[in-house]
Amino acid sequence: MTHPVPSDDLFRPSLDRSLDTSGWKAPFDPGSLVTAAFFGGPIAGGLLFGLNFTRMGRSKWFLPCLFGGVLVMAIHIAVTARGIEEATKLFRAEYAAAERGSNREAIGRSVAPKDQVTVAIAGRKFSLRTVHLAFQILTVLLCFPLARRQRKLVEAWTATGRPTAKVLGLALGVIAGTFVLTGAAYAIWLI
């Protein structure tokens, strides 16, 4: 009786080559990145997800993530800047009227609250608060597919017993930077 030749299947690697974590830096938890994107906006989300892809050896995803965030933020600024422009005109008119009149105390109180400043979109008027919240929700919805893709990669990392990297400091820095960048973009638009 002949014995069958032993199979080398036991010695073949069972891990997909795309999940080889040997050249990676510790990745960030994608759930934390979604939270940072909610507070920091689309540019912060795009930058953080792009950096996380780079940390996991997927640097080709960095620019698409960043450009996607910049595109969504540009649309957000274009939509809301019109409302801010209208509010600025209203404020200037009220300020001039109060300055000409005898009631100089009204000058400081003449700014319309943020929820009263509206933006016309497709023939309907929306408050700036509503538009801003809609873009925050859109940002989170766009981050979910990225987080799902990164979750599998992060699971391969943590399966080796290594922890994920802490993202809090970087996320706060990126959020602060995007606030400054967004404020500068609004200022340029309104000048």
C-alpha cells in the first residue's frame, strides 16, 4: 500500500498578503476618526483618514481622501458664504440706521441670530444652522465607507496583539487647523 504524498497546504500562509502588517505604523481607530470628522468637518476627516491609510501602507488613498474632504468643504463654504454675505449686508444696514438714529444702544444688538440667517437652496430657505448640520451629517456619512474599509485592516493589526495608536492630540490639532483654514476661506470669500 502506497502512502499519499503529504500536502504542503499546512505550510502555505493563510493570511492575505494585503493584510501583512509588518511594514505598518500603528493605525488609528477608524471610529475615532469619524468622531473627529464630525467635529472638524470634511477636511479634517479626509486628512485623518488619508493619514491612517498611509500608516497602513496604503498611501495611494491619501490624496483621494484629502481631495474629497476639500471638495465637500468647498461646496459647504460656497453654500453658506452667500448666507453670511446677506447677513453682513443686513448688519451693515441696521448698523447704519442705528448710527443715524438716536438709539445708539441698538448698534451692538443689531446682529441677527445664526438661525435667522438663511440660505436659499433649490428655491427653499434654510437657516445656516440647518445647512451646517446637514454638512456635518454628510461628512459622517461619507466617512462610514472609509471607516468600514479601514476596520478590516485595523483588525489585522490588533490580531497580532498590538494596540492602535492614540489619535486625540493629532485630531485636536487637525480640527483647530481646519477651523483656521475655514475661517480664512470665509474671510477671503467675503472680502
